[in-house]
Amino acid sequence: MLYFYDPQGQRVGKQQGDALEDYVYDPQGHIISVHDGVGNLLRAELYTPEGRHVATWNSSGQYAGLSFNHADWLGTERVRTDSNGAAFEWCTDTPYGMNLTCTNPSADTSPMHFTGKQRDYESGLDDFGARYFGGGNSLGRFMSPDPLMASAKVWDPQTWNRYSYARNNPLAFVDPSGMDEVTAQQCVQDKNCVTVNVNVIYDKNANNGQGLTAQQKSDFKKGQLQDAKDEYGNADIHLNVTYTAGAVSSTDDGKLSVSGLKAGSLNLVVTDQVASSMSGMAGKTAVSFINANSTNEDDVAHEMAHQFMGDTRGAMNWISTHDPTSMSAAVFDAFADIANDSERSWMRNLDSHSGPFSYYPLASAFHHNAAVFQQYIQPTTKPK
């Protein structure tokens, strides 16, 4: 068996003997069509706009044509029906996708099984894009370690195992989350959507006064910023991003001063003058510093959580900023990280538009608190 990958590491085909399959993906990373070596369509997969796998079209076989997938709350196929609505396949497996049993395996019209990921029957592995998962070979673990070491949290032992799946809670969480940005147009059409203004400042004094490189700006925009857009899109939050010129400089007392801050926005200052990301408030001006050289694409979403949930204002923030020992700041930050990361896991996996609890409208705390945050920082004019 040979597998073929594009420069980004996405699998684009496989070959067994003389049989060749080529894959075509949608922008969200779902396989939407499979072709043979000369371009003939073999199979097509259909998804909802939220990314739920709902149907398969096959060019041949016992159930050629259209069949429909009926999945559980995690997106795992349970029942397959034909175009007339008659069920012809029922599938069961363990929580980690092991011991997959279908009542009519000869009529299995799609390999998209455990949480909607493609299972390679020749190896028993599920293709999760970034890694392969050992569901079909009874391991219930990823076959390679999590490459993002920053995703391990000291206070959360379930994240220490770099091979574990979904924090060892496969009945509640899925991995990856299938996040999707809420665009400005979608937000206008959605009466429940919350818009948060975000202003990005690329530090002109970075790199010893040379400013950020084009690569650093691109990595930030396509990585950390896009990940935050996708993540908070799950809570029906649209991030309205603008850019202003600005620079970071040190004051006489050793603090950082920033030019280019925009009122009414969460200012993301991308700079190499901070060792790690951090957030604060200057009056009603919200500022989050992002390390331009960080490889952790979670930084922006993490700092936004602190801003949205009020960690940068209120009693706890006042105590921590006035404590000369900085002990209270460390304790409060640890507690806030635990609370925020737990809420973000809920938002990404269970309370998203396509999640199992999506019928509880906008239950995520971030949706409410983002609106409170925007109202707090938004300047108002006095009536004439």
C-alpha cells in the first residue's frame, strides 16, 4: 500500500496494486470526492454547512447511488439508509472506535466511520489529518505524539499523555473539533451573532527596529488569528478584525508602551519584545501581547478567553496587579486557565453549531461574556 501526500502533509491518494484513489477536499478538510487513476468519480461525500457528514454517493456496488448516514452525537455512523429511507446497515463500536461491527459489511458504502473520519481497512487506522488514530487496531490511541507541546497543561494531567485521544473522554469530546469561522455576512444574517472588534498592531520596533517580517505576519494571520476566528465561531462570535500601525517601546519604569491602540477594540499587539503572551486593560482599552515567534497557535484564543471572561478586570485583577509578590497573580491566572480551557473544550466539542448540545441555543459562556466585553470597551458618545 502506497500513500501520497501534498506539501502540507494532507493525504491526497493511495494505491494498492494497480488500484489508485485520488482525494479532493473542501476548505474545511473533508474528503468530498474520490477518483480513480484516470479521473473517474468513484465516491462522493456530502456534508452540511456545519461539517456534519450526511450522505454518500457511490458509482458502483450493491447500493450504488445515494445513501444517507445517520450518526450519533459525536458524528460516528450508526445507521445507513438508501434513497428510499430503508435502513440496510447498522454499525456499533466501543467509545474509542474499536471493534467496529456493521450488520451488512458487504454493503458498507463509505469508510467514514469513527467521528466521521476515514478508516483504512488495510491498517485499521483512522485518518485524522494531522495524525493517524488506532481505533480499528484496538489501541484507542494516536500513532504519533501531539506535535503541539504547548497544548499540555501542568494543571491538567489528562493533557500530559501526548498519544491520548480527546482527553481520555471519548463519549464527550472529539478530536479535531471541526471549528469554523463566522464571517461578517453570516453574522449579519444571524440575529443571535455577537461581533467583537479586534485590532491588530504589528510592532514596528520588532526585530531590532526592522519590524515584523512578512513570514511572521503571515504565520500570525493564518495561524493564531485564524484559529481564534474558527474557535469562537463555535460560540456564534464574529471577530471584526482591523489593522493599525503601531510600535512597542519600554518606559523608564520598565513597562511597555504601545502606540496605535484603537478604542472600542481588543488590541492584539504582535511583538518579539515579550517572552510569552499576556493580557491586560488600560482603563477601558483592552490589550493582549502576542509573542511573534511563538509556535503555539492557541495563544490568541487563550488570551481572548481571559479578556472575554473578565479576568483582566474586576476584583481579582485589582488584587493581582497590586500584589508586590506576584503570588496572587500566579494563583488567579492558574484558576482562570483551568476554567477557561474547560469552557473552551465545551464550546469546541459539545456546544458548537454542529455539536450534540447545539439545540441548547448559545449555551456557551463565551457568547454572553463576549457581548458584555464588547459593550464594556465600546466608547459611547454623550447625547446632544
